[in-house]
Amino acid sequence: MSRKKSQKSRGSGGSSSSSSPAASSLPPKDGGKSCSPDSQVPLDGVVVPGRPSLSNSAEFYDLAFKVMLVGDSGVGKTCLLVRFKDGAFLAGSFISTVGIDFRNKVLNVDGVKVKLQIWDTAGQERFRSVTHAYYRDAHALLLLYDVTNKTSFDNIKAWLTEIHEYAQQDVVVMLLGNKVDSAHERVVKKEEGEKLAKEYGVPFMETSAKTGLNVDLAFMAIGKELKHRSMKIPNEPKFKLHEYVKKEVKGSGCCKS
Ligand SMILES: Nc1nc2c(ncn2[C@@H]2O[C@H](COP(=O)(O)OP(=O)(O)OP(=O)(O)O)[C@@H](O)[C@H]2O)c(=O)[nH]1
Ligand SMILES: [Mg+2]
């Protein structure tokens, strides 16, 4: 996707807990076990050289960014987040997310502590107006479809239209084809995902929240891109997100791609 307009409210005061609708009014999907909100902190995306890392009680960080998970209901957004945060897979019956929820994770990106505040949105249509309010402050969006569900793939164009409408012009977008472990149920080829991503100019990878394939990579790639955008270090080579993803991505090892 081509995004040419300049940043609007990045840098100091880009987004803060007070500018987002309260998430606490929404019940956590699993009784608070896996998705209870961490405490909120300002997300300014700015590092001050030489000062100690900021503290959010137990967590220290230099930069903070807001990342949103979006896509149809059932594509695996919550499972992807739980896999990334806790290294576990939420097996068992599918409990759809209600409204929106978030979790924090601090990544070490080239020696800089980058805190990602990751917002897990509900894919169900009836929550769409709730989630629209959160796009405005997002620095990055992970847009998911399910490789075993053609409708979720066909709906990606509509999601991208929605992103253009509600998100910042320079938001980082990455397309993820999830559930590649389900090789026998696959109905969307890897090449189709690649083609669509190319059409919109966004990086793409296939993931599995079940096995963990490429999950950490997806968030690390986002963290690196946001860190490099935020910190201009003299003589540092420009970070190229597409190239990084191409180099680091792992295949599903499946013949049916
Ligand atoms: N095989 C497989 N199943 C998955 C994977 N990710 C999620 N699932 C299953 O897909 C179902 C839906 O997963 P969720 O993560 O709850 O989906 P969601 O996108 O958060 O759905 P909403 O909250 O309704 O928007 C659950 O039954 C998961 O166990 C995956 O990578 N592989
Ligand atoms: Mg969910």
C-alpha cells in the first residue's frame, strides 16, 4: 500500500491511554486469564539518548508503539497474540473476542527496548464501530487472514479500504496468512497472499499461532521498522522492511503452498 502523507501525530504525544476509548469496560475473552489488559502508558515513540529507560512498573523501555491486530473473526488474532506474549497456543473451543483488548511486550531491537502495546480487536462485524476508534493512534497494523478460509482472504481488500479510511496515512501494515499448520485444509495458496501483498505494497508472511511459525518474526519486523523510523542514527543504513521480511521468513515446509 502506498502511503505518502506526512506523519500527523507521531513523536511526542502520538497516542496515550487517555486518547483511546476505555478498554476496561469490555470483558476479557477468557475471564482475564490470557488477555487481561496491562497497565497503560504513554506511547510517544520517542527515545531520549542517555536517559534511563522508562519504567512501567516491572517493564523498562526506550520506545513505545501501538500495534493493532485486525482481520475477520476466527482468523487467529487472539491466538497469535497469546503465542507471541506467552509462547502458548490457545487450543480448545473458539471464544470470539468482545470489543478490544490489549497486551504489552518489550522487545530488544538492536539494543533498544521497544515496547509494543498490542491491541487485539474483535473481527465480528458488530464490534466494528468500537475498533474504528482505535485505528487513529495505531503505529502498525497486522492484518490477518486464515489460509483455510477463502472468505477471510477475499475480505482483505475491504480491510485495507477500512485501514485507509481510519488509520494514519503512514501506518505500517503487514499482511499475515495464518494457520499454515493446517496443510490439508489450506484453500489459499501462498502465491495468492504474495500477489495481494505486492498489489498493495505491504510485506507478507505466512504464520501459525499453533506452531509459532514466523510469529516472533512478524512482531520483530514491526518493532524494527518503527524503531528505525523513530530513531535517526547518523550513518546507520536505512532499514528495509520488505527485504528484512524476505530474508528472515521461514516457509511452512508444506508441499501444498
Ligand atoms: N490450526 C490452527 N488453528 C488456529 C491457529 N490460530 C488460531 N487457531 C484457531 O482458530 C480459532 C479462532 O482463533 P482466535 O485467535 O480466537 O480468532 P480471532 O481472530 O481472535 O477471532 P475473533 O476474536 O472473533 O476476531 C480458535 O479455535 C483457534 O484455536 C493456527 O495458527 N492454527
Ligand atoms: Mg480474538
